[in-house]
Amino acid sequence: MNQNSSAASTQEKSVTKQQLMINPLTIIGGELLLALPLGFLLAKLQVGGIAWIFGGIVAGVFVCQGYRVLYEYTPKPNRTARKVGMALVGLTVGAANAPDHLGNVAADLPIFAVLTFFMLLCSMGIGYFYSRFSKTNILTAMLATVPGGVGVMSAIAADYNRNVSLVALVQAIRVTSVVVIIPFIAKTSLGNSWNLPVLPVKSTLISFDPIQLGLLLLVLLITALLVYLVKLGQIPAGDFFGALLIGIAINPLLDILPFMGDIDFTPPTLIKLVGQMLLGITIGEYWGDKPKFDKLTLGYAGVSVAMTLIVGAIAAILAMKLTTWDWLTCLLVTAPGGSAEMILVALTLNHHVEIVTTGHIVRLIAINSSLPLWLFLFRRFDNFMEQTADGIPHSRS
């Protein structure tokens, strides 16, 4: 009897320990601990200013595969971690963009609108062709090829009972390709200018000045509340937009307050690094969560991503014709997706951050605000194609 009780107690402890190990907080904590030394290593190898994103990608893949082997459990991509990462990046970018800097590019809004329209139109064309040669329904193909967020497009696919794994696969390939290729081009072209200090000394990771620390805690509290409200409201990219506005507004608000004097708030380096690692980790998790696809499916996905990258390059050439921006600025503005990551590249290089930020904000607003319309159109088109294939006459109504 005692032996049975002892065995049951041991089994219960084993189950409890396993449940603790697959807790989302435990998983993300392990990924951050792994991403940190990987980021330092990649920075030492002079990968560039976004070495921490690459470290996060590797950590996300490694931890997901480790859980699959050790616990026969595959962690699902942590969308909350992605939202927190986007919010921290938005806060960092916003604080680096003074309102007057963004005001200087207001005159270029028509150009941003033209570039956005061109890229969305081409993306829809790519989605249509992808659906035809891969024999995929049009809604799934469009969700896979439109340069939106991996998590947002995958969630929409789940809502409409479409192929979530395929959408996530194509989106992950596109985002990863952009995150790897664009910084590589910048590094190759700029040489030593790319190798800016990405290994700050300990004292610069975070300021322990009481005022700066208090401001940081206040801003993080407001940002956390924002992320929670965005999660409840399911607002696409709302965490990034909201945190961006907080970052932009914080210093002008401090200037208005008479008792604050000449104090300016600058997000510490630690916030920037954690934001980058979380972005990378969630990309890595999407790779680690992928089921096995056949070579033909991967080939079709690769072709559609290559077409999207070519469209981005054509849009960059168009931007050079329409503006006086240099080629790297045009490339960062028109890079198809990975908006937060491309803004981070511009921030790392201190290269026309306000132009790159505005360009990607316009595109994100255009994509997210038009989601209901094109979802309706694509679903109608899907129904029409299904009825045609079944030989059912299609009503004009």
C-alpha cells in the first residue's frame, strides 16, 4: 500500500514538474536566457546592430525543438511576447523620433501612399498567381502573400478555417528573408559604418538615476496597460502604434510640465535589446512550430516570397525616381514586411529613421484598415470559384 502511494506521489510530482516546464513564462524565460549569449556572440562576430534579433530567432527554434524532443510538446508561437516586443520597439523608435522630425516628412505622405498602393496591388497579383499554381484557395493565398504580420495573418486564417500552417510558413519565410537580406545588403554596402557599438558596457544597459528609473517604470506601466487593451480589443499592430505614440509624446509632455525642468527620457539599451530578442524569438517559434511540408509546397512558397522581394526592389527603384532619398532609405522603406525590424535597422544606422518609420506606418495602417474589405472580397471570390468548380450556376446577387 505504501509502495503504491509512494509511486503515485512520485508520478504526481513528475507531472507537476512537466506542467511547470511547459508553462509559457518558463518557455519565454528560457528563450531569453539563450538569446542573450547568442546575441553577444553574434555581436562579437560583427553581424551588426540587430544581432539580438538573429539571436532570438535561433533561440526560438532551438527551444521549440528541445521541447519537442524532451517533452513531446511543441510550444505554440507566443503572440503576447510578440506584442510586448513590438511595444518595446515602438517605444524605442518613438522616443528617437521627435514630433518635428516626423512633421518634416508629412509632405511626402502622397509618395508613401503611392508606394503602399503599388506594393499591395502587386501582392494581390502574387497571391492570385500563388493560388493558381499551388492549387490553394484565394483567401489562404492572399493571407500568405500580403506583407502583413505573421501572427495577424495566421490568426485571420484560423478565424476563417483556412490553412494556418501554410499561411504561417509563407509569412515566416518572407519575414526571415527580409530580416536577413536587407541588413546583409546594408552591412556589405556600408562596411564599418554598420558595425556600430552593439555591446554596451554594463553601466549603459540601464540608468539607475532615480528620475530616469521612475520615468521608465511609469512609461512601462502605461505601455503594459496599452498592450493589455490591444490584446482585449484584438487591434492589429495596435501595440506598435500605441507604444510609438507614447515614445513620441513623452518628451514633449515632460517639456510642458514646469516641475520637470530640462529632463529628457531615453529608453535604456536594455529595453532595446529585450524588444529585439522578443521579435526574433517569435519568428523562431514560427519556424519551430512548422509541420513537415513536401518539397513542392516549399518550392511554391519560395517562389511567392521571391516574387514579393522583387516587387519590393521595384518599389525601391520607383521611390528613387519619385524622391531625393538615397537607395538604402528607399530599400528600407519598401522592404516587404518585418516593419519593426526594418525600422530597427534604420535606427541602428541612424539613417533617416523618420522616413523609414513613416513609410512603414502608412503601409501598416493601409493593410490593417483595409482588412475587412479585402477579406470580404476574397471570401466572395472563393465562393464563386467553388461554385464554378462544382458546376453550380452563380447568381449575380
